[in-house]
Amino acid sequence: MLYPSPYRAGMSSLGYQWILSTLNDAGFSAERAFLPDDLTTHRGGIVTYETRTPLSRFPVIGVSLAYELELAGLIQALKLAGIPPLRRDRGPQDPRIILGGPITFSNPLPAAPFVDVMLLGEAEEQVIPAFSEAMSANREEWLNSVADMPGGFVPERHGCRLPAVAKATDALLPARGRILAPEAELRDMFLIEGERGCHRSCTFCVMRRSTNGGMRLVTPERVLSFIPDEAKRVGLVGAAISDHPKLVGLLREIVDSGREVGVSSLRADRIARKPEIARLLRAGGYKTLTVASDAASQRLRRQISKGTLEKHLVECAKLAAEHRYKVLKVYMMVGVPDERDEDIDELIRFTKELAAIHPVALGVAPFVPKRNTPLDAIEFAGIKTIESRLKQLNAGLRRSRAVVRPTSARWAWVEYMMAQGGPEMGEAVLAAVEAGGRFAHWKRALNAVEPVHMAPWRSAMPIQVVTSPRTDP
């Protein structure tokens, strides 16, 4: 099982840990491999964490791909392992490569040239037969089998026509980790789903309520039954975990047991309505209260169907002050459709109000339109526009108790190109990596690809969902 980022990121991925556990429980000997921490100083190939076996010696490699930019990591990992990155250059002696992960809910097509098959969506019910036949069947039989599976995508057979994403039966929930990793980003944390999916309809989000049946709850009793005695830190994972109707009771049980606790996402309106969540998280070791506003003004939040209001964020700032959090972190996007200078001015004004209550950190990311969302066809605002917005924001918040922590406008443009691209975009990524991987190399390679709005494979078809016909265990 290859995670195309360093160990600290891979071992903080619940999906990666869950598939690894699923394979081992089924009798496989599944080992872990990661991208080296520092590619500039790394010498040699890639070996597994468990037995130091070279990656190229394994007959099957499973890859978990979380988001677009990690495709470069996959290419680098294969090259370091001595495995030809492109599928067409590999022979019978090379490993068979299976890809899954969060990227498959949106647009995995740029990864198509590098893998033999993909498992789209929730792969719990497909992973065992897909890997079993990869180990035992001839290649044509294996490809036939995967093509017939829910969510099974075979690039050389299907071209650019993605099948519907698979949906696992609720009996297989929750996903949960098995390894408490001291060097992971989420250090020594037992990860487990409290729910899966989301019931909200934010127009920019891949995991909105139309994806795989909306929000599917896991009972607190079931979550608690899986927490091992040795786990001193518990991470509750879910796209809308703070919307779980019994979250307060679940947090109280975990904190009262003497454990630390964290959650993967918090909705400001939910924290405002249930302030006990903020108290319990602080008691469980949380130091930063993190919520999302996602757009610079109330007008824009309304347009993207984000239900957060200023009063909700004000209440979160008051709770952060009351419970002595170090900082209130607010995630924000700039460059959303129809954004104007006055929207940024509103953000500056309101952020100052929040910072007067409690120190604020704005985590600012450029808006990147993703496939299978209502904003799929929106164009990226542009690097210059994003950088101008960030300059305006920084100037407006100077000498306040708010800091701006932006992500790169340049790399957001790269993410946009990949998010909207087809297999040809994957080959452009390969060219960029082989040229040296600097932004100039990416810009040259990606700009050589046909503009995304002209790509013949693009479709306005909404995402489809299929439930596996297999019987619940």
C-alpha cells in the first residue's frame, strides 16, 4: 500500500489505514510504503516500512490518492522504485497498480495513465476481490472482473467514461485505524468515523448531500466499542462530524474516560448552537478552535449555499475566549464566483471584529472548482486576481490581532488545471516532474494541454451513485 506523500501524512489518513487493515484482515500481507520526507537528499529507491523490501518486488501496489497535487508524488515514487510511471511502458514483470482514495469522488482521470485500474468511491466491498484477482488471475481476466465491479474503472477499456462511484453498505461502517503512529501529523491518534458523507448542499463541495446518499451516522455506542484501551487520543472523522446529533454525548464519554479528542471538521453554526462542543474539545486537549466561513461576505456565502452567519462566528470567538483556546482559526476561500473588492472589505471589517474578541488566524485558500459539484464549470479566478485579494486582505488586517495564512495562488492554479483535466493532464504532470518540478515547469507543461473548457471528454452529467448488490455480512 503506497501513500504518495511522506509517512506523517499517510499515517494520518483514515482511508489509507482502513484499506490496509481490510487487506490484512483478509489474509494478505499488506505492507506500507511512503514518499521520502526529502526528495532532494534521498538516495536509493523506496522500500516498505515493515520489511524494507523494495517496492518494485511486490506483485500488486495499492495507491491511496487524496487530492490532485499528490499525483506528482505517485510519479516520483514509481520512478524512485524503478517502475515505469506510465502504464503503457510497463510489462508483465512490473507490479499491477490499483488506485483509490478521495480523489475518485471528483476527477481521477489525470491519474489514469499511471495505473491499471481504479476503485471509485467507497471501496470496502471491492478491495478484496480486486486485490485477490490481481494476485491470481491473468491480466485480461483481472481487468474484466474489475470492470464489472461497482465503481470499477479500467482506463484502457473505459477511456474517459467514469462509472458511478460505489457505496459501501452501512454494516461496514465505521472506518477505523489500527496503528497509533507517534510520527504522524495526528500523533498517536486513534482515527474512527463518527459519520460518513454530508447532508448539506454547499455548491463548491464534492462531498455535498447528493454524493453517496448524504450523511450516514454511526451510533456513539458503536464508535466507543472500537476504541482500544491503549488509545490516549481519539480522532473523530467525518465530512460533517459536528452535525452528528449525538456528538456532545460521544465527546463527553471520550473526555470522561481520560482521553484527548479531536474532530475533523467543525461547523460554526453548530458550535454556536451547541457550545458544549467547544468546552468538551478544550477539555479534551484541543488548543485551536477551527471553523469555516468559506466566503468573504454574507452575500457570497448565501450564493454558495453556505449556512454560516456572522453571528455564528462571533459566538465561536466568544467561546474560544471563554475556554482559553490559543486562537480561533477560520478557513476562508478567495476567488469565489462574483467576488468583488467590497466583499474583501467586508471580510476585513468583520475579521477585525472577531479579533477584538479573540486572536484569529485566517486560513485562506483560493477557490478551486471541482468536478461533480454545481460550480464545476466556473473558471479559476486567476493567479493575479488571487494575489491581489491576498494583498488587500493583508494590508487591511495589519496591526490587528488577526494573521493571514494563505496557500499559494500558483499551486491553486495547478490544482485547478488538474481538477478539470483528463488523462492528457496526467502526462503533462509527468513532463513537469521530469523537467524538475518547479512552478515554471508545471506552467509550461500544463499550458501545453488543450484548455479545460474545450476538452471533449467533459460532461455536465451529475454524479451517479450505485449501491453494491452484495449481501450485507
